[in-house]
Amino acid sequence: MKRQKYLLLWGLLLIVIIALIPVGMNLFSASNPTQQASPPGETTTDSTYDSADIPTPQPATPTISQTYDLVVIGSEVEGILMAKAAHDEGQKVLIIDPREKPGGQLIQGQMLVLDEPNTNKKKSLVQGEMKKLYNAYNAGDIRTEEQFTDYYNSLIQGIPLESGIQIDQIQQTDTDANYAITSLTYKTKDQQSHTIAAKYWVENSDYNALTSKLHVTRIPGVESIFGGDKPEYMAATYMLRFKGVDWLKLHSATLLDYPLTNLEAKYGTNTYVDYDFGTGFNKITENFKSLDPQLKLRGINSTYQKDGDVIINALLIYDVDPANPESVQAAIAKGKAEAPRVLTFLKENIPGYEHAELNGFPDYLYIRDYNRFETDYVLPYEDVVASKMFWDNVSIGGYPMDIQGTRSVPTGKGYGKPDFYGIPLRSFELKSYDNVLVAGKNIGASIKAYGSARITPTTALAAETIGIILGHETKKLRDLNEEDFKRIHQYLSEDYNIKLD
């Protein structure tokens, strides 16, 4: 009898266990997201969870380590002048540079042959900090690489600058059809990660290190006037350095060929040599045959540095992509390989170079032109030729509209010399972004207008002016109006000797 009772109890217990198994399975399924029951009315032989149905985990908001008034990305001298001006006005400024060394085209590319914008009456349009540099350059006090480096270092003194960084992530907001950068995360050379915030961010690289990652529209480039169905850019230059040049002999030889008509008949248009600078000789250089179709020796722009040292802006390199390190390094290698052949050619064809030697090589290139993106106002050709001035002028230009050559149009093309014209703040405010500015060759301008506006003293003046304004004004730049600029232009003139109206 007892045996029957035990069997009955064990039977009841077994029934309870069997009944609880589905409940246990349901509890297991709820706690393990890799399991899923089939939807009602369906059967499945695969018990794995469909990953498409799992909500993507949202990354945690990065912790901001520092907040700045102004963060400049890149170390080209134009943006450096904005950083310096803002810093001098009490702003908290940071410069982060994706390049391994600071200085850009001026220091690493050794573009030490300075162009000067002027009016048609030959009045110089160089103003602000650049005026100090040009005065020293024209006087012969800043000519060598070491002297330019000392000058550049004086600009960044006291401003934190970190080279060799890598931009990892950009956090943005999108409100009222406008974007804004809220923070940026970057890694240092030693792979340390930093997230920073800023009121304003500045694109100051020659390859769109910042703006290429944003919601932007490219301004048509050289292809829009030379033809072509893909983006095209003016040639870069590999600067050539020589020592042992008898500059006095070069100067004297060209004087003997005057009047000017005889000089140009012998050497080419715009040939001119004084005690400091030499230009032209295109009738000579057109006979130089490069072994590489990517390279061309054009007319010469040269500066006598001192003690027989000369630096030349003349060796063009087509199709360089500054955003591609392999393209840049290949171009530099080709420039170095061509330099001895150029030396031999100059020794045989131009007076004063008979005993010249090569005098070292730049580590980088002079990049004239790359992608530019729409700003609030894209300066057109028509404004330049009409000498239009703007209520929000931040610079004044007057350089010829010079479009350097491309592989398809090797000699380039000129579109005339304007008298003078204004450049508005809006040409440096990135379209659709409340807090992104562009500096230097990133200016918003049509390609013909860009041929004039691109030179350093013109965009450097704009950058310095913007830096001063950031330190003075409490309004956002976009909120400044015509009345505000009457006051701004007044203190720029009275306190900084920058005249823009």
C-alpha cells in the first residue's frame, strides 16, 4: 500500500515538473537575447536571434576634456594669424595639426618667394601682421629658411600647438537647417584620445582635414574653365634652392639688355631683375624638357636670400592630391630627381648660375589649389573686376587673377589685374554651419576670383581681422550687422591700422 502511495506521489511530482518546463524555457529566453520564440503562426528551425532586430547601442557621449574659444585645424600661416590675433585678445585658443610638422607651405614647403597685392597705381595692399613680414622681407631682414622659421615661431609663441594628430570623430547638431560642431575627438601621436569643445572651429589645412568630414558642397574648380568632367586643380610647386649664384652678374647682364623690349625679346615677358628679386625668363625655361610629364619648368620667380643663395618658384608638378600622403611623397621624390637637371639647365642658359649648386630640398610642397566648399557668400569674378566693396569687409585684394597650369593646360591662363576689391566675412563662414570658419586657400570664391584672392597676404589679413573681431565682439559672427561693422571698421583702423572701408 505504501509502495502505491510513493508511486502516486512520484507521478504527481513528475507531472508538475513537465508542466513547468515551458515556463523555465520562457524565463531563459527572456534573459538570453540570443534566443527567440517564433512569431505566432510561424515555425522556425533556427533559434538564433536576427541581429537586425537588435537596437544598435548608441555610443556614449565623449567626455569633454577642454573647452576653447577657438580651435584651428592645420598650421598654415593664415590660420595661425587668426589664432594669434584671438589669443592676443584674450581668447582661449588651440591649434591641432594633422601634419607631422608645423608650418605648412611657408615653412615645410619653403614657399619663401612672397607675392604682393597692390592697386593699379602700385600701392601695396598688404596690411596687419603681414605688413611687418613684408617690410622685413623687402629690406632683406627675413629671407632665409631660418629667418622665416624664427618669424613663424614668434607667431605661435604661447599658443598650444600639437602636430601629428588624427581626427577620430566629430559630434554635430542639426537645428533650424543649420549644423554646428559640438565637440571633436582626436588622437595624438602617442594614441592618446582627447575630446574638446569650442565656440568656433577653423579649417586651416591645405587638404580639407576638417571640412571634408562635414555636410558641404564643393565649389567648381579649374575644370569649370579649362573643361573636364572631374575635379581639377592648379599645379603644385616644388621649391628649388641654389647656392653659389652670382646675383650681381645676373642683375648686370639683364641691365645690359635694356630697353625692356630687347630684354623681353631675349628672355621673355615680365623678365625683371633687381638686387633682390628676379622674374620671367619664360622664353628660356620653355626649352627645358622634363623627363616626367607630371613636371614642367615654367617662368621663374626668384628671391636672392644672401651670400649667393637663391630660392626659385618655378618647378610645377601636376595632379598632386594633398589629401593622399602617397601622392605627396611621390611628387616630392620627382621634384628632387628633377632638380639636378634644372640646375644644369640654368648653368647653361642664365647668367650668374654658371657655378651654382643645389642647396638642400624642402620637406613638402607649395599647394596652390584644392577642394573649396561653399561659404555664405562665394566671391564671384564679377565682384573682383568691379572693385566691389562690402559692408562686412575683412580683407582687400588686388593680385592678378592668375590661374596656374594643369596637365591639360600647362601654361595656365590669366584673367586680368583688378584694381582692388573687398572680401566679406561671409566668404570665410562655412555654409550651413553656425560655428565653422575657413582660412587661407579655403576661401569661398569662384575659380577666377580665387586666382587673385588665393595669395597669402590677402587671406592672411582676413584671418587676422576675424581673430580680432572674435576677441572684441559678444555677438555670434553671423549675427553681426552693417551697423556693427561700421564700429568694427573704425576700431580696426584706429587701433590696428587695418583699413577695410
